[in-house]
Amino acid sequence: MHQTARLSRSLYPLAGLLVVSVLPVAGCSGSREVAPATDAPGSPAAAAATPGIDPASRLDLDSGRVSVFSPAGWRRAPRSYDYLVRYQATPQVPYPSVVVLAADPPADITEVTPDSQAAFVEAMAGLLAEREGDKLARPPAAASAGPHAGVGWAAAGTAKLDGLPKQIERDCLAVVIDGRLYTVEAWAPRGGLDDKARAAARAVAAALRIPSLEPLEGLPPLVPPSEPEAEPEEEPEAEPEAGEAAPEPAPAA
């Protein structure tokens, strides 16, 4: 199923971690797990070689528009309408988390190149000034992740942790792929967002790709193994019929 919801300054229901949202997101997008694929340098095969991600974790999300990979060693969290996918470092606690959000890009931007990156930063700065306001901890600036030219920023948020409202940190990177805005955010309680979580979010952003269904070279295809051919059975020696003498054994050499 696919749903787009504007969640400006609303709370993410996040298994105990409820966070202020700043961009419209699309979630529960009919994801499917597929074999990693190979094509060109911008394909999921190249993404599977990105340091810090699990090449076997590919998901095609946002109604099949984008392939997403998990940080290596992280777990995929339960599905939600509030994000495309969320990963957490340990299964016991929901933070630190890496979250992937989807939306339409600002100012009708359909792609971002090094030449157009400045215009993308400017458009995102206007959007974030309106939606984040004084929550911005680091202003938007040009950033890159793998092959993607994007914009990065940091912002505060409010979360309910252990039943009490607390402040969280969000480290964010937005890129445009095939006409869609994808934002990858690292979330943690204030003071708890470490370099490991930031690096995990950057790895996820670097690995975002347009899906391809070609099998990844070097990995077996996801098809049932064929049954081995049975060895031909030896035919038993014919029994002599009634009244017929058995053949004499051949003389020893």
C-alpha cells in the first residue's frame, strides 16, 4: 500500500521513540525484498559495494522507485506509515535509528548535479526555515553521499523515551533520485548521536539507487536449486528361465 502524509511538526509513532517530523513522507510503500542487482555504476550492484551497508538487505520501496540497503549489522524495525524504512542498531532499543523518508522535492527539482546543487541547497534552506525554525542546530549546506549531490543539516526534535518527553538529535541528508526527495536521518537522544550512527546514515544515503532486477554478479540467483540427476541404475542380470541351464562362469585368467 502507499500513502503520502504531511507530518509537519507532528509526532512519529516509533515504538517508544516519537519524533517531530519536518517533511512530508510516504510510508508503507508495498516494499519487496529482492536480490541485489548489477547494471551501471549508479545501479543497486554498485550500491551493494558501498562500505558500511549489507548487500543482501536490498528493499525496493516508495512503490518501487528506490532501492534501499541496511547499515551493516543493523536491524530493520517494524513498518510504519511515517517512513519508508527504519533501521536500529540493536533489537532491544529503538535508538540510535536510521530513517529513510520520501517526499516530492521543492521547486520542481527533478535531479541534482554538481552544477545545480547550489540551487537545491537554497530551495531546501527555504523549506527548512519554514518547517524547522529555531530547531535547526546546523544550517543546511551542500553535502554528498556516494554518487549523490545533496544537502545536509542537523536539527533537534522531541521524543517520548521511557514514557517521558525528551529532546533528541537528528542528523539529516537529503538527495533527489528519479524526481523524488529522499531524506536519510540518524536519530538519537540528545548527546547520544555518535559518529557510528552518523556514518550508518551516510552509508544508507550513499547506497540509494534506482531499482534494477538484474542479478548481482557473483551471487546465486534466487531460484530453487534444480534436482540432481539420478544415477542410472544397473540392470540386474537376467535369471535363467525354467529348463534353461545357467551360463557357465568365464574361466579364470
